[in-house]
Amino acid sequence: MTKEQKALYQEANALKDILIKTLSGRKFKLDCGHHITFGHYLGNDITIYNGKEFKVICSQCGH
């Protein structure tokens, strides 16, 4: 990877900020059938599979 290509990548904090501002308090049913509430201390952890189509499942089903 060239320096120019590396420069295109943002830090993880930029992604965290987007997720917090966009998803905090929202509730979703995941692809595995489980549920998540973002920003809630009892919410499930999730695994996101990146590819042609996203797949979002809870961490328990991701093992």
C-alpha cells in the first residue's frame, strides 16, 4: 500500500463517532434473529461481515 492509499483511511474514532451519533438508542433485529439496542449496557455485541452484502449477527452466533 502506498502512502497516498494509506492517507485515505480515517482513524477508528471517526467510525465510532458516526455509529454513536447515528445509532445510539435505536433498536434492531439482527440477521441471526437476536436483538440489539445500541448504547445500552445490556445490549448484545455484534459482528459485521463486510462483503458484497453486509451480514450483521450477534457475537454469540458469530462463533
